Amino acid sequence: MSLTTESAVGHDELAVLKLLALEGGLEGDVKISCARLAERLDASNQTASRRLQRLESADLLERDTVSDGQWVAITDDGERALHAEYEDYRRIFETDAEVDLEGTVTSGMGEGRHYISLPGYNRQFEERLGYEPFPGTLNVDLREDSVRRRSAVSSLEPVPIDGWEDDDRTYGPAVCYPATVETSAGETYEDAHTIAPERTHHDEDQLEVIAPDKLRDELDLEDGDHVTVSVGDRE
């Protein structure tokens, strides 16, 4: 999506997207005319048509024009845009909300073991998290709905881990959040934290969890097992 296209989509266009979703646009094609949409928006036909065009150009919806109107369907990108709006309202009205992220256990690349064991990080873990983590992370491949929900975590209070350097290189900062891991069998582990680089280009569908113990052993987990990671402040 180009910067020009993104800048053309604002609150007015998102209001149209919300109306289409309420009409059933997330479930499949819905038929609507510009006249009817204009009436709902209290705007002119031209304004309604222009907003639809902008949404289509931004790949937030698909349209098929027919003689008596048009069939419209909200795309995956459109659904993500609506979900981002939803998460903003959650932050306003659900200040104590806990964010549940679901996914499956997967094997990582082994990098977590190395970085967690580095003294510059390890000292901070002991001071700020209250424990020395097991040298390794539990890697979770998040479901698509949890990838979208993950943005709500930023509304919670993080535990910052500062960057540091040694004689060889500089290591970047990270953020941790208290977390509880629950298996599909109902087993739970409460004293865990999610961890992620403060500025990361990693895929948002990958979640890493640290704890004092090896979570795979404590919860009897294998690759492919389903888990729910509840992220939020502990009382």
C-alpha cells in the first residue's frame, strides 16, 4: 500500500467501512447503492462514491458494480483496519483489560537461549522480573485473530529492559509483559513474561515467552500444542 493511498483513508472512510461491516460485509458480499450509503452518511452521492473509491484503492474493500448498485466485500486488510479501531476503543474503556493471545508451540532458531544468557540482560531480568530466566524461550505461532489482537498489548504497562554494550557490540533494548501460559488441558504457569525487542522487524505472528523454568517441561508441551498466553498486569 503506498503512502499516497494510506493518506487518502481517514476517519470518514473508516466510518463507511464500519457501516458496511454492520451490513454484513465481513461475512461476504453485500449489495448497496451510493444513494443508500449517502443517506446513511448524511452526505451527497458523490461523497459516498468517493469514499468507496478510496477504500477500494487502499485494498480495504472489493467492489463489483452492477446496474442497480454494487456488491461490496471487506478485505482482510479492511478487517484489520476495523480491528485496530476496536482495539483503540478497548484501550479507552477497558483500562484493566487482559489480552489473551492464542497460538501453537513451535521451535525457534535458538537465538533466545543465547541472548537471555548474556550478562547485560540477565542482571536486569533478576532485578526487574524477580528471577533468572531459563536459558531459552517458549515460541508461540499466533493465530490470525491473535496477531490482530496483539496491538492491544501496547496499552499495558511494560517492564523495560535497557540496551547495553560490551567490548564487541551494542545490544538493543527490549520490553517484557507479565504473562500466564495455559494449555488446552487446563494446566497453567503464572510466573512468565513475554519478551520482544523494543524495535523489531520480526513477524508479529511470533510470540516469545520466558520464565524461571523450562515451560515445555513444566507444561508438558510439544510442537503443535495449543496454548493461550494471557498478557496483563498481575495483582
